[in-house]
Amino acid sequence: MGQTLFEKIWDAHLVRPAGSAEGDGAPAIIYIDLHLIHEVTSPQAFTELESRGLPVRRPDLCLATIDHSTPTLPAGADGKRPYITEAARVQVETVQENCAKHGIELHGWDSPNRGIVHVMGPELGATQPGMTIVCGDSHTSTHGAFGALAFGIGTTEVGHVLATQCLLQNKPKTLGIQVEGELAEGVTAKDVILHIIGAIGVDGGTGYVIEYFGSAIRGLDMEGRMTLCNMSIECGARAGMVAPDEKTYAWLKGRSHAPKDEAWDRAVERWRQLPTDADARFDRLVEIRAEDIEPSITWGTNPGMVIGISENIPDRHDPAATDAQSYMHLKPGQQLQGEKVDVVFIGSCTNSRISDLRAAAGVMRGRKVADGTRVLVVPGSEIIRREAEAEGLHQVFIDAGAEWRLAGCSMCLAMNGDMAQAGELVVSTSNRNFKGRQGRGARTVLASPLTAAASAVTGRVTDPRSLAGEVQ
Amino acid sequence: MTTDISSHVISCHCYCLPFDDIDTDQIIPGQFLTTTQREGLGAFCFHSWRHDESGSALDEHPLTEFDNSRHQVLVAGRNFGCGSSREHAPWALLDMGVRAVISSRFADIFFNNALKNGLLPITLDEAVVEFLHQHPHHPVKIDIQSRSIEIEGHGSFEFPLDPFAAHCIIEGIDQMDFILQQDALIRQHEERRPG
């Protein structure tokens, strides 16, 4: 029997197979090709290495950035960055010191490439097909868009990888999610993944690595595939992947960390062997019809509480739904479309790439942000910021009345001070609508950049298809 | 409440948080992640449940009766620990005095992070979890060695626990050392990696 993409990568990275029950019973040890690092989940791991007197085994396989605790407003006239707290500043300085000390490539304030870790890695071509990639961040699944096995780890494991370049891992099961057909106008990768999470549930992927395939997935561009894989963790999956193809190679070619010349040709030759074999089997298969997907939004307090934008919120009265409705100030069975919107956030590792900004600008061009609505647009990286500014997208946002910021995670998790106030309704292109995530008492509605932009100009939760002419 | 470290037995009363999908943002909100230490996060555990929007402590909240001299085991709903990979979540729970969490299903990254820190994630059938939710503050005895939990007046139940993880907790085996000891195999792998 053939192998899946996941199984091929797993086997190629086995340093030591799982021990037998009679032996030490240890999980498999797998080798990690790329370790992404940021300021929040790494300091305690570096401290652990220090206390043991251990070096970083492969600093050349690490790549670091600062993104979570960083302000998105520029430095003041005094040159000082407006950190939310002294602790945030110390945390950023700590990762800078740790990386300098251990010879790890860090893209800090002085780098033109600094960005959200899951935007920057692919952008630099460090993310490549067939790799194992980890980071102390659950949205590491993003990199699976390139046919890599990429997943989030905790800080103890960050220490393991720093010291050994390896991880102890129990082998996950495989879940194939097949999306066939053509996506309707106004339906994006974000809507596809929200629809999938709504269909299989917030823990429907627990214990699995997902491979997304089918004609609708093939049809997505690389940015769309990143959005799709990014939210795999929101249904509990260990990772999400899409097999590499010509789009993948074209996107990566020429990027600074990608192989060059003959090495590139050899790499592509290897990568072509990765896609799942025709006779391979997934442990579980879910089929989704592309035409069933409409622009999708969340109504509750986890990413599995999803509706199509034209639907009413479920007429549910169970404790979880009642609690979520109460937090969201919504009633069972009511429409969510048309609710007043206080804040719109366009950004995060889910939807802050150039195509996301183009889509949002397409809706906002020549329009104004509604009175009483605040709009924050935060590019995923400094490269994207410059690209957007070269195209004039920033001017579209500013002319409309939105705020245009420096790259970072920003209001996705609101730990840098970019946040909403209690009771405010936020239409957000990020990945989590947990209670209080975007600010104490803030009510998050997850949506695509098109839906977010449409809601920004009307000041109401709005189906982007209802604004004529703007949806490309 | 007794805890016999040498025999790896936890005897205490349960504390119930009967909600599904308790995410890591609830366990430890993002604003407390700017620390560069592991210690001291207990004071912020479930912070937004225990405080109002101005930061004042609430009199009534889901943890009002939690007393770490009595309760060392939380009983949660399904899918405990979903969301972010922040290891600050098990650090905060341990710092608050929690030694085990019971759920019918754990989120994957939280489960791993908990075990790496000696916080026991105990998966039990929904019916058993439901019994505990119906009987708040129920006494239990957890034996890591036999991977079983005795629920007073209800029965004894085995729970799945990666034997290696259990072995590491019982024998005090350090997983980083364990991987470091595989250096020869790691080198072999590095030699055959494509350049």
C-alpha cells in the first residue's frame, strides 16, 4: 500500500523508531529541520539550556523573530518603542540576547524582514516541502501549506529541540479532508476552514494530522493554503498539510533561504515524490462540497461555533451554547448579519498577507469606515507592509479611515496592548474567538478579509457579496 | 488531602469546572505571557474568571470554593486546554496547586505540555466525568503507577497514560537527557539529510 504525504515525511525524519512495550516504550524520536522562535515561548527554554550548560545543537536550523509582544505603533520622537509594559520590552530584549549569544538568525527591529513568525518563515523561503518544522506556537500548522509537517510545541519541547534538534513524538493518525468543486464568488480559504471546523467540531481533529486535498484545495493560491492550514489547530489537529505542486515551487523559487541553482533542481526533484500515493489510505476521510460553503463567520466563543453568513445562529439551548450566546449578547436563532460592529481587525498569521490586504482594500477603496467603527489593519510582515505601500493599499485604508500599523500579531491575542474594550463587537480575520482573547469582554466574530472589510464600511456584520462590484 | 510522592499517589477532593472547551486563554490570559520565568503564574490562573473588568476580585466565580489544601484535582468538561501552545497553562495550574486534571478528552498540545511538567492529564469516560460533576468535592485516589483512579463509592477506573511518560514521572527520568543519549543516532540522521 502507498503512503500519505505525512507518512513519507515522518519516515524520512525518524531518528529512532518508537520503543517496543518490552523495551523502553519511548515514543519515536524525529529530527526537526526548521525551528522557528519568538519572544514569548522561548525564554524559559534558553534558561533551561543555560542551567544545564548545553549549547544550541543547530543554530543554523533556527530562525527567530519578534512579533507577539511588539508594539505596532512606531517609536516616538525619543526613539522609544511604545511597549505595553516593561515586561514586554524585557521579553523582546531577552530573545535578542539569547539569539545573539547562540548565533541564531533573528529578524528584530533592525531587520527589513521582521514579521509574524508564520508569515516570515515562508516569505524568506525557509519553509520548504518535506520539512519537519516546529515552533512554540500552535499556529505553526500554517507551514503545512508547503507540504511540510509543521506543528506547535510547548516551551519544554522548545528546549528539547534547541539542545538536540529532535523531539519525542507519538505518531498521530491521518485525516484526509477532501474539498471538491468550485468555490463560489466571495468565498475564500478562510471561509473554507471555518466551514470545515464548524463541520467536524472544535475537537474533531484531535489526534490527527490533516491533509487537505481535492479540486477546491488545488485551486487555492499559496496564501489561501496557508490560511487553511493555519487554523487546523482550531479543530484540535496536530498539523494540517497540502501536497506541494507547481504553485508551491513557483512561490518559493528565488526566495533568500530557498535552495539555488542545481540545489534547487535537486530539491524540486525530491519534492515531487512527496504527494500522497494514489493507493494510500487515511485513517479517516471527510468530504466537503465546495458549493456548500458560503462566506462563514463564528457566532460563539470557540472556532467551531460557525454559521454561513446568511444563516441564523443555531437555536440551541444547551449550556455551552447558552453561555456563548450570553457572552456574545446574542439570542438563539437570531441573525448575526446586521449586528453593529465596533472594531474590525484585519491581520494575524491567518490573514495578513498581501492577497488578504488586496482583498480588503478592494472592498474599502473609495468607501469610508462607518461612523462608530474602528478599523485596524496590521500587515503580517515588514516585507508585506512595504509591498502594500508600494501598491498604495495603505492609502486606501487610511483614506477610508482605518489605522495602518507595523507588522505583528497585534489584536489577534491582544498581548501587545492592541485590544478591544469590554462589550465591543470585533469582526476579526484572526483565528480565535475565545472569551476575552481580544480584550476583556470583547466579542469576537471570526471572518474573512472580505467580510471584515465589508463590515468595516457598513458598521454592521455584512455579507461581502451584498456590496456590488468589489469582490474579485 | 495526602500526597505520597514516593508511591505516586494523590489522595484529595476533586474540584469541578463543568464546562466544555476550556481554552488556554481562560487558563492563563495572554496579558500574563510577557514573563520570562516559569514561576508565579498561579495568581493569574483563570484570572478573568476571578476578576471583574477593572481587575477587582469577584466574590462569586467558578473557583470561589477552590482550596488547594483540599483540592488538587480539577474535573473539567470535554476538550480541556484547547487553543494555544502556551506551556504557561500547566505552569499556572501547578503553581495554583493543581496536580491532575480530569476530562473526557484533552487538547493535544496541552496534554503533552502537562505531562512534561508532571501535571497529570487523566482521560475518563464521559459517564465517569459526569458522575464527578454530579458529586462536587468528591474524594478520589489517583495512583500513577497503576494508572488508575479510585472514586469513592463509585469504583476504580484505569486511565490511558503513555507508559513512557508515566515511567519518566515515576523514575524521575529527564526527557532531554534521554534524547541527548541518542546522539549517535542523531548524528547518523544528520549525515544522511539532504544538503
